[in-house]
Amino acid sequence: MLIAIDGPAGAGKSTVARTLARELGFTYLDSGAMYRGVALRSLREPNAQPAELARAARIEFRTDPADRARLRTILDGEDVSERIRESDVAQVASRVASDPGVRAALVAKQRELIGEGDWVAEGRDIGTVVAPEAELKVFLTASPEERARRRAEEAGADPARVLSEQAARDERDSTRAHSPLRPAPGSVTIDTTALDQSAVVTEIAAMARKAIAKVKADGAGN
């Protein structure tokens, strides 16, 4: 079974998806880590085309022994889980994600990963492009100010600067020609501005359990 969680930066996708996966016993997929992996390769190989790097990259996820819901990101055999979270990589990731060649290559890799098993996958186009057939699709959002506040607090950055950079990224994500950020048809939109993480997880978990029960019932009827 697949639960797709999409939304803009700062809406709480990663934390909610990881916690939800842990609660349900599913595996968590952070699709953004794949784009960050390509961004890291772009920094290391500045003269190469990002799409070529995306196609050639060996991106794997290995379960963290201490937490099944948390995956380590392995790029060409190297554990880059911490490196890809640094600010220089994040800035490049936003740009390479707008490259249609990069998106095509990584969408194919993501589909291969989630082809079997139970997953909570989060990103910006999981429910619209990667897996529109997901049994449960959720779009998380929040006010721009709240999203910037969260990201600034997490990174120890200036909220005004984060808000400005976020606005530019939102514009790129929502207006790009390929896989623009938007709620998937049939998805449930949850505004997390005034909600804490546990409330969001509880709401989605309830929907997930109903979806799981439906899948089982449909399977028993065949």
C-alpha cells in the first residue's frame, strides 16, 4: 500500500510522513533526498548536465538499524544523509528539480523503489505524477509565514530571509512546466498552520487505517 504526502516546503511533510510510517509500520521515502543527491553531484561535477547526473546516479535508501521508518541516503555507495541537508545543496536542489530530464530520471527511480511493499512517500509530485494510483493522497500546506518560521527555527536562520527564499521556491515549484506543485485529484488537503505534528499524524493515520481496511476488504472479495 502507498500513502502519498505532497506539499510545499515547511508544511511539515517530512516529519509527519516519517512519524506516520513509524506508527503504521510502513517504510518512509523522502523523494526530496533524491533531488538533493543529484544536487550534490552537480556541486561536485559542475560541468556535467544535471539530467545526465540524475540518470547515472546510484541512489539507494538503507534502513536505519535504530529506526525502520528512517532511511539513510546512499549516493554512489557513499552515505550522504547529513551532507545533502546542508544549505548549499538545498539551494542547488531547488534548481535541478525544475529540470524535466532530472525529474523524469528520478520519477522512474522512485516508481521502482515503491513498486512493492508498504510506503509513506512524501514530496511535491508523488500523488500527481509518481503514483497517482496511491490508495491515500494527502496535500499538506500552511501559511507562508508559518512555513518560513518553522524552517528558520530548524535551520537557525533569519525568518525574513527564509520567507524571501521560500517565495521564490514556491513560484518555481508551482509554475514549472513539468510536475508543478499542486494537490492531486482525489487528495485530502490539510492546513497545518494551527496544528501540531501529533494532530496531523493522528488525522492521517485514521484515514490510512480506513484505506488499509478497504484494500483488505477488496482483496478478500476477489
